[in-house]
Amino acid sequence: MEQHVPSRPGGPDRSLRVAVVLLVAVSGGVEAVSFLALDKVFAGVMTSNLALLGMAAGRSQAAGARAALPALGGFAAGLLAVALLTRRCAAHADRWPGRVVLVLGADALLLAVGAQAWGAAGGTPDPTTRDALQCGAALVMGSQSAAMVAAGRAAAPTTYLTGTLATFITRGVGTGRPGVWVPLRLAGLIAGAALSAGLLERARAWAALPPVLLTLAAVAAACVPLLRPGPPASDTR
């Protein structure tokens, strides 16, 4: 029986790199809906939300502070829940632990529930529903972030790319060894945001659907290494 060989020795399987690009596109789509349609805050960029919170406090604008709190709380809850669930996961070089894939499947389900609520409201939810959607979107982004940490070297950041861009320029372009996957992730972020933003303009009720489909595609890609012949996967150390 032919044994699977990773796409690069000691590196992640190619299908996992594709999954990461898809998850980055998910982040772009979620951020587009979050910022453009849910109180001008971000679902996954907590640096910006903390700055917005500080600016609101400095200007004595309670409404601005209230808008950032659901995102901060949801993101923290997602991080904590997944950190507890995956704390005994063993990181592998060529596949993601089963629990990480299950977390992403749960994220797809949560995004689907949010998309249904968004669509039922015609893309214009009332303030209470808007806060719930903001919190839920941030929870998914926190969950996704924690899942990628648990996946270890076989994954990469998907919700914040400032460090990714800086590393790519200094260690990739700067040393003459640029790779293709970081530019693909950056392009994925732009494409995901552009898709959902375009739908907000032209078919508002469908704007929350692309992140659902992209997450499902990422889960499918992440399952490819688990289905190939090889040593049995273990989630415990």
C-alpha cells in the first residue's frame, strides 16, 4: 500500500494549506458583515476592538463602548471553550487533530444559524438580534483562532494577518525565499471580504452565506489527510 508523503518534508499537507486559505477567506467574509453591517466593529481583530473601546471611553461615547463589548466577549468565550476542548490534543506535522476538525464543523453550524437569522431578517436585524449576531460571529472567530493554535505547525493564523505579512516580507521577500501560500492567504482574506461586501450591496440577505460554505470547504480539505493511509491519529499526548 502506498504511503502518504506530505507536500513538503516536515511541513503541512497541501490540503491543509488549502484549508487555511479557505478559513482566512471565512474571516474576511465575517469581518465584512461584522464591520459594515453590525455596529462598525470587528469579529476577529481584537486589537482594533480594544482601540475602539478606548476611543469610545476617551470621548465618553457609551454607544461605541457597548458596540465593542459583544465582540470582545464572544471572542474570549470562543477562545476559552476551544482551548479547554483541545488542551490534550497532540499537534502533528501533516494533519490536524480530530477535535480541531470537529471544532471547525461546529463553527460552520454556528455560522449557518447566524446566516439563517440574518436572512430571515432580510439583512437588517433589529438591535437585539444584531448584538447576538455580533457576539456569535466573534465567538466563531475566537474558536477558529484557538483551533489553529491547537493544530500547531500544520496550521497558520487565520483571523489576524499582520504578523503573517510582516514575517513574509522580512523572512520571505527580504531573504529572497518568498513562498506562495502567504500571498494566497492574503488574497483569500481580500476575496472573502469582497464577496460578502458585494452581497451586502446587491443581495443583502445572502451576505452571511459565503462564510458558511467556505468553512464547510475548509473542513472537507482538512479531512483529506485523516482519510489517507497512515498511522492512527491520536488526540491525546
